Amino acid sequence: MDDKPVDKEKILKELSEFHKLDYDYSDGRILGSMCTEAHPFAKEVYFKFLDTNLGDPGLFKGTKLIECEVIKSIGELLSIDNPYGHIVTGGTEANLMAIRAARNHARKYKGIIDGEIIVPESAHFSFKKAADMLNLKIVEAELDENYKTDVESVKKLISDKTVAIVAIAGTTELGLVDPIDEISKIALENNIYFHVDAAFGGFSIPFLRKIGFDLPVFDFSLPGVCSITVDPHKMGLAPIPAGGILFRKEEYLEVMAVDSPYLTVKTQSTIVGTRLGASSAATYAIMKYFGKEGYCNIIRNLMDNTIFFKEELEKLGYEVICEPELNIVAFNHPSIETNELAEKLGARGWKVSVAKCPVAIRIVLMNHIKLNHLKELLEDLKEIF
Ligand code: 0PR
């Protein structure tokens, strides 16, 4: 730290030098991100609420009401009238809260001490962090030939130590939706907590279903579903950080509650103490601003781009791993090794990511990737050999 105060102009200049090293979403070169540039209106609202702290909600009663409204609106999208939950920092924290609720619930009502969670091979790595922090063992369910959770494999892995089963609505690598209906039944039959990670798909599947896309039900209308992660800072187009965790019953929050005697509320169930109210306010604003109609238009456009890109890739001889269900396309070329292709694209300025299961270039067609960017990318993919 400097000994003396530094002039604002100088500070801003220094910061902008750092900022220049960052990629900018508007260049259309960031192809592997599930986040995108937030809408200017959401940013404006975010800034207004920067000082609010939901860790002490009695001091910020209005902002707390905003969080409740946001959870209720997201709940409506996910077919539940009275959800319980919070806007948190992202999918990682949301998944951690769900698994913590499941573990504590199983400990309290079933006496399970050394629990296990059944998680598909396609799950996001946040479950590894959750299992590590919560002292749980991960048992991995296999994928079927379509890269979705194999239901039989889940059944086989159930034991008297299972505290939760997890399925994914919009996998990180391929954007696929698991057979959540079938897994919900299994969870219910075996009286096991069932969490759906819809961090990516939660803000698009409901709208896609509305406009006629043939996607399966994944939400609270399935009686076995106990909690859902759904992230406003991914397909909700809210500013980072904004994750969402919704629970079917209040008891799942209660089993995580710790005493917070000197605060304006006497218990706290969230992992984070001091918590941004700005995330809730910006999410509230952007959800109102777009409405269902706005989100339907956005996702329709993204799916049009996805289908266009997939078809053009095939014309160029690329092999697409699976029919895209959401706005992700994963592909390889028979005559070039995938990592080498990723490097070549990198040399041309494209920031692609490589999926591991199966190995493939993976493009997440977020809002900042426009048709002209895709056409430029296709040109490069044509010339690259
Ligand atoms: N669940 C799923 C299904 C996810 O895809 C992700 C993140 C998470 C949970 C965790 O969410 P948070 O990162 O919000 O905690 N998926 C992307 C990933 O890790 C996130 C991402 C975003 C990656 C932007 C890169 C990037 O540039 O791959």
C-alpha cells in the first residue's frame, strides 16, 4: 500500500492497464463461458444497492423483501408456489448449500454419520468441493450412451449411507438434461434427498418448453425434487455474483441454521455471512425488465444460433458429439487431435474450452456471441488445416 493517498486519475489509469489484459465479451471471442455481459439496466440497479447487506436483514428490510420476491419469481418458473431459498454467489455455493441441507437432514432424521452422495460423472466440480468440505464420499453414477445419467447405475449405488442424489438440468460440458423424472421417482421410493443442478438450464429450459421445445420436466412439479440450483448470473443475464438455491421445504434451511445471537435475525442458514443485496436487486430488475417474453426471445435467438452453428460445422466435416438440447455445441474433427485444434483456434484469438467427457471442443453460445462472430469462427474452422 502507498504511504500517501494516490490521485484518483492515477489509480484509474493503473486499473485500466490491468483491465486491458482482460478479454471483453463484446469481442465475441469468449466461447467457453456460461457467464456473459450483464444488461446495463441490471448494472445500474446493482450499483444502487452496493451497500446493502443481507447478512443482517433486519437492517435492510426492503432489500430482504426483494430477495424474497426474486426467490418467489424463480419459484414460479420452477413450478412451486412457496419456495424457500436465497440468492447466493453462484452455482458452487448453491450446490454446497443443497448438499449441506441433505447431509444435515439425513444426520438429524436418519442418523447417518459418514454419508455418501450419488453424483453423475457429468456433474460440475463444485460437488467435489461440497463433498470435501462436508466430509461426504462421492459415488459417481455412470452416463448412458447419450451422455446422460444412467438411471440403473443410480439405483445400484444407493446404500443406507446415501444422503443425496444429484442430477443435472443443463450439464456444464454438453448442456444435456438428465432423466430427472425417473430419478425423482427413485429418490422418492427410497426416501432420499434429491437435488437438481439447473445452474445453467434453470433460466432457459422453462422458456424453451414454453416456446415448444421438447425438453423434459426437471422442476418441483416432480415430487421427489427437494432443491434446485438456478443461476441468474448464467442464463438469467444478471451481473456476477448471482446464484440461486431454492428448497421445497423450510426444514431444509432449518437443519442448516446456526445461532447468530447479536444480529437482527437469530439464526442464519446461508454459508456466507455478509451478503450482497445488490445481486438480488439486480436479478429482480432484470427479471422484470425482460419478463417471460423477453427471456423467450433471447433463448429462441440463442437456439437459432446453436442450430445454425451445428449444421454449418457438419457441412465442414466436423463431428458434433450430440444433438444440442440447450445452447452448447461440442465437436471434434476426424483428422485433427482436439487439443491441437483448440490451440490453433487459440492462436487465432478464439477462447475455446475443451470438454473432458468426451474430449471435444465446447462452445457455449451465450448472448455475447452474435451471428457474425459465428460466421468468422466457421471461416477459421474451414481454413485451419
Ligand atoms: N453447476 C453447473 C451445471 C455449472 O455449469 C457450474 C459452472 C456450476 C454449477 C458452478 O457455478 P459457479 O461457477 O457460478 O459457482 N459452470 C461453468 C464452469 O465452471 C462456469 C463458468 C463461467 C466457467 C464462466 C467459465 C467461465 O468463463 O465451467
